Amino acid sequence: MIHFAFESLAYSIGFWYYLRTRRASGDVINTHARWWVVAAAIGGAAIGSRLLFLLEDPATTRAHWSDLAFLMSGKTVVGGFTGGLIAVELVKWRIGVREATGDLFAVPLALGIAIGRIGCFLSGLDDHTYGVATTLPWGVDFGDGISRHPTQLYESLFASALAVVLSAFARRPHRQGDVFKLFLGSYMAFRVVVDMVKPGVPLALGLTAIQWTAFAVVLYYVY
């Protein structure tokens, strides 16, 4: 329940900030095209978040392949952003939009992550977003007697700082699209690093499917 409450709060504040920014600064595309982009982002995120969840631990996925509740229960932020990015680019190509359209989403998404991860932290072990065991003084026991990295709080603090940086960057002269690139590139790079202290099943070279996906998005923006 507490996770749902914070997730709802994250969506609400993120959407409010998006509408506020769009009214204040305008939009590079018309309303019809914008809602096509929003729909693509939502649909792509829903598919991507669950698909990457299923790839996180192939053995577990194979064992529960016939369990519909399992298949629909999990989701990952990295998969959501990646799926949303792909879907938006495809829809923009289809409707003939060539402008970069993500800047309005950058700060709202960072705020949403910052708020949502607090809910993940308060949900404890049930959320499966905690870190591995640690002896550091800020380690947290989520109820199983093991002091763990509070990776949810790491991510919340990072996203909060990123929202501040993005807001300041957006007020300076920049190319259209650079705010969103800074957001997603920074977040994905952070996930490659922070997931090193999360339990996970390595896919290759010691990195998980989530880390490889995040790394691929960083490379996409670099090149």
C-alpha cells in the first residue's frame, strides 16, 4: 500500500510539473503530436519495464512461464525508459516529427524517481530494490537481520540532485533535446554503477541485463 501511495504521488507531482513547464515555456510540437508521443511513451514503458524484468533472471522466468501473476507483477525503471524511448522514436518517425521532444519530461521524471524510490525503501524486502549486505554505518536492516545498502535512497538522492541540475540547465541556452539527453544519460550511467551493489544475476562480464540495457542507452546518446 505504501509503495502504491508514493508511486501515485510521484506520477501526480511529475505530471503537474510537466503541465506547469509546458504552459510556461510552450512546446516544440502541436498538442495532437504531443499526445501521440505521450501515448507511445506510456505504452513502450509498460512493455519495456516488464520485458526487462523477465530477462533479469532467465532461470526464474522459465520456471514461472505459465504463471500469469508472475509475468505481470514485475517491472523495472530502466526497462520502462528504454521501451518508452524506442516507442517514442518509432512513433515520431511514423507521424513525421523530427524535433527532439523529451525536454519537457526530464525534470518531472527525475522528481518522480526521487519520490517513488522513497516508497520502494519503505516497502522493505517486498520491493526487491534493496542492495547487497554491507558493513557501512548507513546500512539498513529491512527485517531479515542483514545490514544492506539502501540503494533506494541512493537513487532518490541522486534523482533529487539531478532534478536541480536539470532545472538549472534548462534555463540556460541549450540545443533542443539536450535536457532530456542529460537526464536519461545521467540516470542510466548511475544505474550501471549503483546496480553493482544490488543482488542480481549476471548476464555477461559480471553485469546484469539491467546494467547492459542502461549501458546501451548511454552509448546511444554518446554516439
